Amino acid sequence: MGLKGKGKTIAEKILSRRSGQDAYANEIVVANLDYIMGQDGTSPLAIEAFREMQGRRVRDAGKVAMVIDHSAPSPLEGISALHKLMREFAREQGIKLYDIGEGVCHQLMPERGHVAPGDLVIGADSHTCTYGAINVFSTGVGSTDLAAGMLSGKLWFKVPETVKFVANGRLPAGIYAKDLILFLIGQVTADGATYLAAEYAGEAVDALSVEGRFTMANMAIEMGAKAGLMAADKKTEEWVKAHSQKTFEPVAPDSDAVYAKVLEYDVSRLEPQVARPHTVDNVAPVREVAGTPIQQAVLGTCTNGRLEDLRLAAGIVRGRHVHPEVRFIVAPASRQIYLDAMREGVIQTLVEAGAAVVTPGCGPCVGTHNGVPSDGENVISTANRNFKGRMGNNKAFIYLASPATVAAAALAGKIVDPRDYLS
């Protein structure tokens, strides 16, 4: 528990700054929001709640965006009506709308410069915690809270206690951010950090690219955390300056910050990790599940659909071909990533190997369309969740792994150690 007069964590500092209070863990604050986001699974309910609150205008149209990404393009007539509602509301309120094909909300918010270090951000989607990779306190909220935020520009928060993860050592060759975060979730379990903020630190985290850090922050919610935070370094600041015009003031934890727990791990001998059905914390080294037959492989999502991930997979499948009994679905996380991957020849390499590239968005991951598996099929995916029915069929089995492991499995037709496929 945070103690008055002691140093503060990143979470305590950002919530103090935005509320104007000297706030510590477990206190309630009302804080000013820097950005607000909704997607097509949650925005229609938020719009309805906004109307019920007698809302006429959003507080600050420049701080709100809605994204059509979960069912994009629309697969059903009813969903088309919800998309129309969002388009009309965005036009009426003058807020930013990202329509079909622009990409996944959690890629677009940082990529398009809406969020920056030190910000306080809410999104009506549980993986809003992704932006913590660039030193943002960002957290998922319900549609009613989103409506209240749009109306007032503020929201109440209980300041979370923080668990600090220290990853000592450097990740071995062929081991990636996804392996690291799956390992940590396996260690602490799916509810091991419930309502805590997770702070990630250590040599292995420092060595990650900003893209890799997004992967780790994205899955903080999979251990129950309210936010997944990292201190800003030179990599962070260079990345943000390349994507945003916002002025920002990074927040670092104090040396005497009080943590609920500090968990240290030596990751210098970490192996590729796989989360087995039907829970994200059912994690094992790849050797324990090697040989499991695969019918579908998915590369993409807000966890691993970035250019770095597509490049990695392309490097593995180059000059090879997807197994004849595997469907390999690739969904770039944004239009910009899709274009960059096209210019580099990454998309061509993936398609030549037998991949099917779909519209940037969430379709395969959330199970609305673009790759619903059949009964009894095994899917290996770079997504962040594998519970029953996640991909649209509760009789399928979902394994989660890194882009390298997914690409290697697509070639082999079974789960294999991706290090055997790396040049």
C-alpha cells in the first residue's frame, strides 16, 4: 500500500498529476482525461448512455475517437446499423472516427499520435492498457464510464497499488516479448495482479523495441492488471516524437516507491512459450506442446500485428510454403503497417508462402468473422486470449504464441520450436 510521504509509482504520479491531488494507492481521485476511445463493440452502448445522461455535446471533441475495427467490414445487417450510428454521432459531435480498414484501435491511438508519455487515457476496451508501453496510464472502462468521460472530460479512479516485474538478463535468440509476457502471466496467474498496476522493468524490458513493449503492456489485463506501465527512455521518446505532435512530460517511478510486490526473474534462459487452451495462464515451454496438430494459424491482433511481427513471420516463411492442411490468416494492425509491409515486400513474401491477408482489424481474434474455426480444430494465434468461444466457436481450441512460433507452426502443420526455422 502506498504510504503518505513515501515515493510514488508511475500510476500514483500520473493520477496525482491529473487529479491535482497528492494521491497514493487505494485513494479515490477524480482526474482529467487526456484522451477517450471507443470501438464498435462498445461505442453504440456509450452513445446510448450519453443520450440517457442528457448529453448534447462531448466536453472536448479533440480528445475523443471512435474506431470501427471489431467487425470491419461489417459481416451482418445489425452490425451495419451500429456502424451507421457511430458515423452519425462522430459527424454530429465533430469527433475523430476511424472507419473500416484503418486498423485496430490500440494500434491507432499511439500510431496516430493521440497518446503520449504521462497521459491519462480511458478506452471502452479491456486492452486499452497497451499504451502503458509508452508511459501512459491507460485503462479499459465500461460504456457508461466512457459516456461520462465524453460528457465531463473527467472520471473517478481508485489509485491502484502496483506490482513491479523485473526481468533480469537478456532474452536469448529466438525469444520475443510475447514469450516474456506469457511466461510472466503463467507465473502470477490470470488473476495474480487483479486491480493492480503492473510496472515492467529490467534489462530484458529495456532491450525490447517499442513494438515489443506494446505486446507486453497489451497483456497486462491477462493477469488482471488495471494498467501495464513502463518508464520512458530514449527509445520511447524517439518513437513518440516520430508519431505525435503532443508535448509530453514522462513519468518515472521514485527510487523509494512503495510496491505491493516486487517480482524478479532471470529470463536469460527463457524458452519459447505457449498458452494452452482454455486459459491464458495455462502456459508451457513449446517443447511440452510440440507436435500438436494445427488447422489454423493467425498472425495479427493488437498484441502482435505490428511491422516487426510481420517481418519476423516473413523471415521464417520466405522460400517455404504453408502446410496444405493449415489456413494461415494475417491481419496487419493498421493500414499504415499494411502499406509499410507492402513496400518492404513483407506482404508479398507472406502471400507467396500461402497466407491469406485480411483487412486490418480485430475480426479473427474476436470471432466476428475472418476465420471462425470449425468444431474440434486447433488454432495457434498471436492474440491475447484463448478462452472457449473467443474466436467464434466454443468447440475449438486456441493456443497463444509469438509470431515466430505461429509462423513456424503454419509451415509444419503442428506446433514446433520456431528456433529450428530461424536462419
